[in-house]
Amino acid sequence: MVIFASLIRKNVIMSKISNSFIIFFSFMSLAFALPVNTNPTLDKNITITGKVIDKETKDPLEYATVAFFSKKENKIIDGGITDINGNFNIKIAQGVYDITIEYISYRKITLPNKKLNSDLNLGTISLEIDYAALGEVEIIAERTTVEIKLDKKIYNVGKDLTVRGGTVSDVLDNVPSVSVDVEGNVALRGQDNVKILINGKPSGLVGLNSAAALRQLPAEAIERVEVITSPSARYDAEGTAGILNIILRRSKLQGLNGAITANVGSPLSAGLSGNINYRTGDFNFFNTTGYNYRESPGNSKTETEQFNDNGSITYSDEKREFERKSKGLSTNFGVEWYINDTASLITSVVYRDSDENNDATNVTKLFNTDTNITKIINRLDPEDEIDKNIQYAVNFDKQFNGNIDHRFTFDFQYENSQEEEKSLIVQNDEDVERVQTIEEQNSILLQSDYVLPIGENSQFELGYRGNFSELNTDYTLLEFNDDGSIDDDGSNNLIYREYVNAVYSQFGSKIKDKFSFLFGLRMEASRISVNQLTSNDFERKNYNGFFPTLNLGYEISEKQSITLGYNRRLSRPRSRYINPFPSRSSPINLFQGNPDLNPSYSNSFDLGYLNQIGKLTLNSSIYYQHATDVFSFIALGTDNYYIFDTSQTVNINDSNFDDLSDQYTLVQVIKRSPVNLATNDRFGFEFTVTHKPTQNWNINGNFNLFHSTTKGFYEGTDFGAENISWFVRLNNKYTLPSKIDWQTRVFYMGPSEDAQNKNKGMFSASMAFSKDLFKEAASISLSVSDIFNSEKRRSEATTAEFYSNSEFQRRQRNFNLTFTYRFNQQKKRDSGERNGNNGGDNFDFEG
């Protein structure tokens, strides 16, 4: 008998939720096919009954938990929950127990040393509201949404109305210091080399394509986001911008609790997601599952002036419209076993399956002057993409002598990710190309940590981490010629292996409750190999590095503190950056990796200041980073030219080039490649302000200004650039009459530029309304994102060979209606419910 099926048959929750809700839980219960009796040696021969009510209103309390604690075995032996009428009926073995009855935000009642030898009715038990606890919940829900630690800032995202029914990508775009561009790429303080973790570790929920994966995961799965701009030695050295650690929801309350969210939107989107926990005795079963379907129309246009050797100019105007249809299922389920009071073991499985169809239509017009059209090319590129990820994890946590700070942890994780993209490109009603990319990655993570407290205010940590991955990329490009022949010269197979072993140690202390420090040193040994099977090219790179970290904190007063952080980090080239075989997004634009690319190293400093002035909280930072061998993407004209009439590519050195150029209009092929372009210095300032003028009004804003200077030459050309850019985000939340919450969000990304490109500023605005129902057991909200349909990337590129002006809009304005139902779960979550250390440091300085 399955746990949840049994509960449903007993009508524990039948009368409280709808039939569709029960079907949803029945589906998720397949992951938890375990017997209810977690200790088969116990003979449950007596029945304990009773009823739990609200002391003041006399209303029955549904989902109150009743637990039986054995002092002899020093653990909870069994327990259960109340039904819709507040009644409970629990079978248990004979013995002596402390019986506890509790309900969220009510004072717990304990019946100590109850000797149970026969059936017993405990009668009616009245619980009274714990007003102190309610006050704490309000403080946690309404306080500043940021917690300052020595090495990170923690943002509770549970109250953001504008992301309800959205995705993880939407959540990140609302977190201070973080921005998400129109293509879904995540940046931290304007820098895109960000390491994204789930619960402190790499995760199959992110997969091979993090931008696409983050758009598939439901926002309701997230409890909080940790922004780590000055990572300690415990974390991987990868990611020069920093780390974003996404913490998923999970409760440890006794009994059954959870929530379900359904949403529908326009352009057409629909989703169903939920989280559920069931804890009985020494076991906690948890699951988060989400399914969504989304249609995202978008468009782009590019106007190009190509400067020919004879002094003439070829003009082209390329317009693209695409319709992406995506559907995805993601689930994370597992079991936590509390072995005893000091040790626990978690086993979990993550699975993600998503499909995306992207029908793109390109219309390219060629001109011999700025008005005279010489050629029109219609190009249809229907791309189908399938992503599958599965991840198995085992996490062991042992505390010594009941001290949560004296602990040993071990983590094992295996992940398999598969991605397949394929398309048949049709140009002017003729098949011209068939493209297919199949990627499969297998990776293993091993990590072990030991933390030893020294005295009352110090601790020492020692650890090991190993990441071992292999990525196999099989790229097929078939070109159909006019004579019926097929060329496959563009096909290739690449095997990329990355093995990283790391050991680290750190020591932290707090002096006189005012000054804190955390010093660490990490050593990473990296072995990279690039095996190009098609061309028999093999490259191997081995490099070792030491990465020191230092985080300091000083508490000026209860409301003021300052922090200072330093860290050295690196950015390893991705496999795509190294692959020497070209891949094409269009006949005249190709991307080619650089196998000689080296890792980029950076040294960063961060000075932070936090001050709470009455109802206003200011959190600010000044930061500086110096990076060497920075990756820069250089676009250059090649010696190849594309003939749209014949769908062929011809080289300028070919003997028939002049004849072809007289017959047809030739367009130069532009190659884009990454290179290590010297140095980059980055200096910036940011601040976040939170103000609560009244009980019903909450305002917070984030501003980030940064200056970047790149110095470097490539093939005799100066690609140095100096850039000042900024972005600002403002959120305003107000409670209207009838307790309707109204939230608005505006965002502006300032203009920026590099050696070749100038990006114009971008503005967007969103709005949402929300109303609680059924005594706050449910919520309904309506949101509209990008109200003015203005979230577009507009840029100009200038080189000696061409000038281009482009505009790109990934998705249009959308509306979303969301309904959430919670049972035995706080609307305003207590941030104290956390899963271990989630990969963070146990030693934290809180500002």
C-alpha cells in the first residue's frame, strides 16, 4: 500500500481538495512506494483517538500533527494528522510516550510519560494561537528581504507576485544584482560568467543548456536565492562573476503538507506544479513536480552594410520571426532518513524532460543601393529540440556530540544529460540543409567536508571535491546541391573531457561578537582534453591553481555592519568555445571554437555596508575585479562568400570566383570566434534600498553602476574598449482595500559597448494583483509582464568590413493567471526551515 494512496482512501484529504488535486498527488506518490510502517518489528496493537480544535473559535484544526516520542529509543516512533473534522485515529505499539500535538502558528501541547497499554481516547484537545510566533512570522515575511552573511546575500523570493506562475528565470530576473537578458542568459552585476547551483551543487535541473532549463522550472519550486559575490574556499573556483545558489522548497514538519499551483496565460501558456512533504517517524518524503506548456512568439531584424574591396557596398536586410512551443516536466523526489538525532541520509532523484519546437522564418533582402532590391531569399528553419536529464544523489550528514557546527558530510552525485537538436532548412521552397546536433554528457560529483568548532566562536574546515565529466557532441551538417549531390564536410564529432580535483581548507572566528573573519585556500588540479574525431585533432591541457579567499565582517552596531571580501577565481573555456569545427546559425554567419583558448583568471574585492535606519534599510557594495586572458568574441570577415542563388559557398581564391561574382550577388561569410584578449578591469558600485512607509506599503530598489576597461590586440587590431553601463530595478507593493496586493516592477538596463558592439538601453515594466482566499489557504493572482512590449535588445556592430544594426525580441508581452492552494503549510514560510547547509558555510556573520 502506498502512503498517499492509503491517505486518500482514508478520506484524510478527500473533502478538502478537488479530484484533480488527488490525481496529481497519486501521480507523485509513485515515487514514494514505501510501507507506512517504517519499523516492521513493532506490533501496532492499540488505537489512540482524539480531536484537535481551536481554543477560541472551537473550529476543528485539519492537518494538525500528533507525534509519539519514545524516550527509551530517543526518537519519534509514529504519528499522524487530523482529518477535516479535527479527528485523529492512530495505531501504535504499547509503550511509554511523550505525545505532542502541534499546528502551525499554535502553541504546541505535550502530554508527557503517557503509558499506553490499551485503546485510549484523548478527548478534545484545544490549541491556542501563539501570538509571539505569529509576530515572528510577520517579521520574517515583511522584513528586509536580504540577509547579509560573510560570503553571500540571501533573498527570500516567496512574496514576489510578478513571478507567480512563471519560471526560475523570471525569479532570478527580480533578484538584486542579477539580470537576465532577452535570450535567457543570466548575469551577475552585468557579468555573464556565473556559476548556477541547486541546493549548493551542480544539478540536472539545470542541465546542458542552463538558459533553456531555467525557463522550464516553475518559480514556485524556489524558497530562496543566495547571491554569492565573494565565494569562500568551499565553493568551486569556476565562475569569475560569482555564484547563484538556488534553494528549493522542502519542509520538515511532521505529517503531510504541501501546495499546488496552476496557471494559464496569453500568449498561450499553462502549467501545473506542486510541492509535497510527508514525514512519519524517522522518514521524510519530499517531492517537487512541475509541468508547463508555453508558446513564445518573437522576432528579430538585422540591417547590414558590407564594404566590398572594389569600394561598392552590398546592403542586406534580414527579418526573422519565430514561434517557440515548449513543454517540460521536471521532478525532484527523495527520502530523508533520520538515522538518529545526529545523523541523516538523503537519497534523491531529479528528472527533467523538455521538448521545444522553434519554427523560424527568415526573409533576407539584398540591395545594390540602399533602395534597389536585387534578391529576396525566404528561409524556413524549423528546429526541434529534446532535452532529458536524470540525476541520482546521496547525501550523508553526521553531527558530533549534538553540535550542529561539528559535522561531517559526504555527497555523491551522478548525472546524465542528453540534448538533441535537428532541423531541415528550406530556402525558396527547396531543401538546402539538414542540421542535427546530439549531445550527451555524463558527470560525477564527489564531495566531503569536515567542520570542527574550536572554542565558542571559531571553526576549522577541511574538504575535498571532485568533478568528472565527459561531453560527446555529434554534429551533422548535410548540404543539398543543385546537381542533387550532398556535402557533409561540415559534420564532426567532438569528445570533451574535464576532470577537476580540489582540496580546500578554511578557518573562521568571531571576536568579541563584533569582528568576524573567514580565511580559506583552495587548490584545483584541472585536466582538459579535446578529441576531435572527425579531423583526428587532439588537444590536452593540464593546469593547477591556488585560490585564496578572505572574508571579513565588523558589526558597528545592531543595525550597522561592514564586510570585506577577496577571492581569486577562474573561468574555463566551454567545450563549444574550444571546438574548432564551425557551426552556422545562417549561411552568412558562423561560429568557430578556438582550441588554443586558455582559462581566464580573476582577482576580486568587495566592500559592503549595511545600515538600517528606522523603516529604511540600505545595503550597498563597492567592488573591483582584475581579470587576465579574458574571453572576447571577435567577428571577422572570411575569404568565403555565400551565393544565395545556388546555396553554395565559394572562396575568394578559387579560380572561378570572378566569374561567379559577375553572375551572382555574393555575400561575405562572417566568422565569430572566442580569443584570450589580454586584460579586463571592472569597477562598480551597487546599492539596494528597502523602505516600508506603512504596514500596507513596501518599496525596494536596486541600482548597479559599473565601469569596464578591456585592453588587447588581435592580429594587429586594437580591440580595447572602455564601457560604462548601469541598470536599475524598482519594486513597489501596496495592499489595496479588501486585502488585494498590488505589485509593480520596472527595470532599465543602460546602454553598453565593447570593441565592436554598441547596445542601446532597454526598459521593461510588469504588474500583478493577488488576493488570498479560504482563510489564506489559497491565493489567486493576475500578472502582466513587459506591459509596454519594450523588452528588446538593440545593438550596432562596426568593423572595417561591415556595419550592422540589429534588434531582437525573444518574447512578447504576456498575461498570466495563477491559483495556489496550500494545506498544512504556512503562506509565509519560516526561513529557518532549511536543508542542512545547502553547500554554504556553517560559519556565518549576519549583518
